[in-house]
Amino acid sequence: MASEKPEISALQILEDIRSGKEDPKLFDREKRLACGAWLKGQGYSTAHIAQILKMSDRQARRDFEIIRARMVLAFDEKFIKEMVSEFVHELYDHHGSMKRHARGKDLSNQEKIVAEAQAWKILNEGIARLQALGVLPAQNSQVGPGLGLDGNAGEATPEKMREMLVEYENAAQAAGSLDKETQAKIVEFNKRIDALAIVRDIKKLEGESLKEKETENE
């Protein structure tokens, strides 16, 4: 909550400027910088900000050099983890929002199909971005327990994946977006799902064999 205080304070100061309660010419540097940073974040140009705060364009440019220097981010491991976490939360929020939209009572069947396809696209592109950044594995061999290989991951089983893929294919076809590239991706996804199912079945057989040996030893 502490991070919101400067913004609220700057907004109040700007309201006081508009109402004539405050004269920006009398502001100290920190007060002026707080207002300038807030206005810049709202999309105001440097010239417009200089006009609002009653200072020269040159002074405004100097202020923004200071603001930029203060906002330089340290791209350390902690920052990267926080950014990835924020991205994942936003991804799921956006995907969930589109899924809820697709179930709206006022939508036609065609609109629902298009919304479902868009929800899948959001999730698929988000996963692809995480793979490109190296956050998620891009190869099947790198996928470990918890992602459907052990049969304990609920919705992430190969059977559920196939159902999702069929739903996506039907939605894309209905929406008119089932082009050759998309069809090729669906074929590739099916191959990956088959590979996951094989690995899961092998693990199941290994488990059963181990239990049989333990029973014989008893």
C-alpha cells in the first residue's frame, strides 16, 4: 500500500494546482518531481507537463533525467523471478477472464466459440513466451512429474490434453481460423501428447512390475 501514497499525493497536488490552491512555481524539487512523474505516467508530453507545472522545457527535461535515473531497474535474479511471477498471474487472469466471457448468457454460440478459441490462444502464446525465455522447458524430455506423466496431475493428463485439443480445433474451424499452420501445430501437439501417454504407461508398467516383485519376495 505504501507504493500508492506518492501517486495519490501527486494527484491531490495537481488537483490543488488546477483549483488555484497551489502554485507550482513555489514547489521544492521533490514535490515537482513527484507531480512530473505522475503526469508522465499518464501519457502527458514534456511540453504539456512544463506548462502545467509552470517551468521551462529545459527544466522539465532535467527533471525527467532525474526521474529516469531513479527508475532504473536492477535486472538481478530476484527481479526476474518477480517479473515472471507477475506475468504468469496476469496470463491466468486474462485467460480466466476470457473463459468467463465465453460462458456469457448473452453471447451467441458463434461468439462463444470465438471467445473459447481466443482463451486458448492467450494461454498458448503465454506458454510459448515462457518457453522462449527459458522459464519452461521446450522439449518433451524435460517435462517431469506433476505435468501429466505420473497420472496424478488431474486436468494435465494426456486424455484431457486431447480433449482440449479437439475443442480448440473445433473452435478454430468454426471461427474460420483453422489454417494450414494451425493444422500442422495440432498434428505436432498430438504427437507430443502421444509421447507423454507412452511415458506415463511405461511408468505405470514399471510400478506394477515392482509391486509384483515385492509380493513375490513376501
